[in-house]
Amino acid sequence: MTVTCEAEPRRATTELQFAFYRNGHNVQGFSSSNQYGVPSAQLEHSGSYICEVPLAVHKGDLYEGDSLSLRCHSWPGYRAKDPVFYKDYKIIESPVSESVLHIGRVDVTASGTYKCEKKIRYLNSATFNTYTDHYTISVSELFSLPQIEVRPDQDIEGDHMTITCDTKLSPRRANTELRFAFYRNGHNVQGFSLSNQYGVPSAQLEDSGNYTCDVQTLTGSVRKRSNVTHIQIQELFSWPQIKQSEYPVNRGENMTITCDTDLSPHRETTELQFAFYRNGHNVQGFSSSNQYGVPSAQLEDSGNYTCEVQTPTGSVRKRSNMFTIQKEEMFSSPQIKVSPDDQVTEGDHMTITCDTKLSPHRETTELQFVFYRNGHNVQGFSSSNQYGVPSAQLEDSGNYICEVQTSSGKLFNTPQVSVNQYPWREGDPMTLTCDTKLSPRRATTELQFAFYRNGHNVQRFRSSNQYGVPSAQLEDSGNYTCEVQTPTGKLFSSPQIKVNPDQVTEGDHMTITCDTKLSPHRETTELQFVFYRNGHNVQGFNSSNQYGVPSAQLKDSGNYACEVQTPSGKFFSRPQIKHFPDPVTPGENMTITCDTKLSPHRETTELQFVFYRNGHNVQGFSSFNQYGVPSAQLEHSGNYTCEVQTPTGSVRKRSNVIHIQILDRSGTFMILVLALVLLVVFLITAAVLVFLFRHKLALLLFGQCQRPKTGIYEGPPVWCIEEPRRVALLPSSRTPVLLRKYDPCSSHHLKQACAHARFLKAQ
């Protein structure tokens, strides 16, 4: 007798196991054979036969991330109920649907012994019997736990660092695609990608930290994180420190600033480059020298210094802390004092003192003093701080100034004018040379030279120390002088207008910035800013370089301009626009003048002028301060402004707005008639008032004086001084010294009284 168990696997590759039971008792254990044979059947072989096919999961077929379902099978035709599943002999509480338990995606923790329990009733049986089966399931790793590997082993600033996330796939799933991500201190530094490496081209100290990596499948069904690996980047060189050779430093002394740093012992041959900054502005670019020297330190060399150190490629760059260096004045700014301090009269002994105070650290320094009157030297450099005039005369009046220097410290000596030959004839080439010698400590200083003939400039400041005349003429004769100066350069760049936001709509907050940049040597100079819209001032001079409109309206539209100046000294006054004639009628010549006044110290500076009508340029920049219209017409009416600037544009100022209306003939005639009527009314009124108050007016003009004792005189009482006796001086507390004679008879209202007094004396 042969009993066959018929069952077909869902997968062709699945190998099934079969077992046979008679009346609930096992008669053939599990084997690959689906048949049970009885060679010689006997009565005892009678009974109810069933077969069992267990869950057949082969070890190694199930991997992390796979989906797992367990089915508790029973033979078709038999009644079955109450399937229950166990794992490691603990009941699984998950719901079972039609004898199937859906576990879902599994990991290695899903490995274990599973048991299925089910109640089955045989065809001819009236009761249900409980049957069980079990099987051990092993879930294999899809890939191993990742490990962090770092190359190179010693990580130094600037090195290329590579971090690898290493894992190994199961051989049966070698084609599975994985993705990798990297983290430093828990923060993602490289998102999921197919690359298992994270590279840092130039490692920095901030790249130090605790690194981990994550590995996952494309669907994210399996994801694993590595253990933490700490990576410490070692310094290539220490943070630089600013050091000063000597502190404090007085003005005129040598100053050396050193940028100090130490290289790593592993990289002592690395070449470094150094740069220096004052108040954030570069004063010495990157070079192999770690020192910045100032041969003769000045007050403008004071400031906050920093230095930067970098490798030649710039892969590692570090900046030092800020170091404040304050230059001390060797001596204070000199002050002029005049004695006697009340007043100086002709013949008095006058002493002018140049007063200054040495630094406490330099009280033994010898100083030299020089004095000038109206810009002309009256006493050369000497150790005396006083200039004396034994008997002051009127010609000693003037504006006095003094200069102070150390004995050793001229930047250059007094220039001398030399000529190539003498005498000349008309037509000969003539060359004048301005000779001077720089101080050895300032041998590299650039100088500028200017030439004058009879006090008039014939060649403006330039780097050439020669003035040449190709063919000398009689008018080239005269007294020649030259002047030498150091080039000052622009104090600040030409200002630029910037608007934020770029597109402004009604109601927006609008900010207009006047942007300029100070010269590196004048970074501490305070500037003042003014703003104009369509030529009208909208914000006066102050220290803010911004003009803000909290809620912009249509009326705020227009052409905006700004000006910049130093608060102390105007280079030249703000220009004023004037026109002639006033009023202007059609056909008349009209001249518009842009009037300004140079600072007394800048009287030789050449200025440039430009003119605008209704904001449009009508005459470009030139040295001429007038704009002429030969025959004015109605279309020449409008709002006129002018601008004045230095040749370099470093200082630029705009005038106020003046409205010029070209009147037609009828309008002019009406104005003249009206003016004539007003003049007549004024003259009549003045005559009436003079007549009514003639006595009081006489007393007011001539004063209440004593009447002379002799002579006949019918006029008002007077007192006269015939001849001046004293000499008066302006208050001595001010630098200008002005001597003048006092003549009371020069007063307009006393001339007649003096004439009457002389008449009485003659009588």
C-alpha cells in the first residue's frame, strides 16, 4: 500500500519536507519523500491517514530587510480552527488572517524557533485535535556593521583628509546597492550618496570631532550606524601673536612689529607667509618676513594691529588677536603766545613764544623752533622758543605761526634753486632745478616740487624737480622760488550713492548711503556727510553717512547726491551761485558765477567748476568759475546749481539752488515802474522823518560835548582831538598781530565837528 502526500511549493526552488500520521500517530518522519509505503498491508494498518508539510525556510535564504509571512497549513477538506503562532515558545499576539501571520520586514532579531498550533478535525471524527509544528528561522545580515577609517593616520591642518565608511555585503546579496552618509558631532556633513568616502581637501581645526557614518539600502529598509570615531586635527602652526620691539613708541622713533608663531614639530620645514593690518586695512602684504617696520613712527601709525599667517597655497590661514599701539607725541602741538598780552603799541618790546611740552619719557630731547609772519620766515630753526622784536613797528603786524622739530628730524633740508647756466639770451633753453636732500631715514620718501616766478606759480606740484623753458624770453625774467612737499594723496575716495532696497515702492523704508573709503593712513579721520535731492538739502552735515526715509512717498523721488568733508577744515567754502544782470530780459548777456573761497593754507590749489540747469549739465568741469549765455532766452530760465571740486575729485561741493527767470519786456517794464514808485515813497518818508527829528539826530551824531571858550560858533557843542597820540594793538590772545593808528576824526560823523573846532582855534 502506498500513501502519497500531494503539495506544490510556491517557489520552484523550495524543497518540501513530508511526514505521515495514522490515527494521529506518526508513522513516517519528515523526509523529502512525499510517499509512505506499506509492503504488506495488514488489518492494523487500517485507520485515518494524514500528511504534514512544514514551513520550509532554508537557512541563509532570509536576510535583513526581507518581508516574512508564516502560514499554518492543513490538508484541504479537513476542518481547522484557532491557529496560534509562537516564537521561542512565546505566543505572538499579532493578528492571524486565514492561518497566515504577516511579520513584515525583518532584521536579525527576528531569528528564532517558530511554532504553529492549530485545531484540526478528521473527516470521520467528531472532535478537534490540536496539532503543532515548529521550525528554526535564521535571518542573515545583509551587510556588516560599518566601520570608520581615516587616512592619513596623523591629521595636520591643511592636509587632505579622507574618511571611509567600510562595510561588507553578504555574498548571496553582493549586487545590493548601498548608500552612505557622514556625521560630525551628530550633524550631517555629507548626505546619502553612493560614495562610501567623505573628503576634506584642506583639514582645519574645526574639522575635529566625533565622526559616524550611516549605511542603508536604496529603499531604506535596512539602515545601520557605525561606532563613534574621534578625529583630532593637529595645528600646523600656533595662533600668531603680535609683539612690539619697544613700548611705548614716541613719534619719530623706529617701530618694529613681529608676528610670532610656532610650527608643528612634524612640519618644521613648512614655509609660512605673513601679512599685517592696521584698523583692518592691509599695511604690508603677504611675504616671508614676519616683521613690519616703520622707520619713523607718526601719530597716524597708532591703531589696532593684527597679523595673518598662511601657507603658500593659502590652505591654512590664521589671524592674531588685536594689539593696540598708541604713538605718544614726543611733544604737544605748539601754541603761539604774545607778550605783553594786553596790547602792543609802536615802540614796545614784543616777545612771541612758541610754547610746547615734551613727553615725560623724552624730557631731555632737544627741540628746534622756527617763526613765520604771514607765511614768511622771520627767524630760522634754533634752540630758542622765542622771537623778540625790540621796538615793534606797524610792519610787524601780521599772522604769526611757529614750527617745532627735533634736532635730528628734518624729513628733507631747505630746497635751493639752481640754474644750468647764467646769463641767458633770448631763445636759449633754460632749466631750473629744485635741490634738496632727504633724511637718511626717509630716503625712499617720494617728494613733489612746484616752481614760482615773482610769487606766481609757473609749474604745479609734480614728481620732477626741474622746470624747463625751451626758449627763454624777456618775460621769463624774475625771482624764482621752489617748494617741496610730500604727496598727501586723497584723504578719502570719491563718494558713491547706494540705495537700499534697489526697487523702492510707496511705504517702504528707504536708506540712502554715502559710501566712501578713507586713505589707509587716515583711517581714524572723522568725516561729515550731507545729502541733497534735486539740488535741495535734505540732511545737513553730520557724522552719519546714511539718510533714511521711514515711509517713502512719491515726493521722495528724485536725483540724490551727497557730499563728504572733514569736520575741522574746509578745503574751500560751500560755493554760492550768483547771476548778472538781475533781472534778465530776453536778448541780454547773462553771466552766472560760482563763488567760493579757498582755505588760507590752500590758496594755490586749482579748483574746477561745473554748472547745471534743472539738474542737467550745461558746462562741464573746467577752471573757469563762470557760465555765460550771450543772448538769454525764455528757455534759459530754470533752477541753476554749480559744483566745485579739486583736480583729483577728492573734495567736491555743490552750491545752493538759485532760480533764474528770464522776463519778457513787458514784465521788466512793470518791475521798473513799481521800483520807481517805491523809491519815491521811501525818499519822501525819509525827508519828513529827518525834518521832524533833526535836533535829536544832531545830538545822536555829535554827542553832548563842551562848548569852546573862545571864538564864535553857531553849531552844536563838540569836543575834538586834533592829533592821534597812541598806537593800539588787537587783543594779544589771538595769533594775528595788527598795529594801527587811532584817528577819531576819521569817523564820518565827527569830520564836520573837527572842522568847526579847527575854525574856532583859528579865531
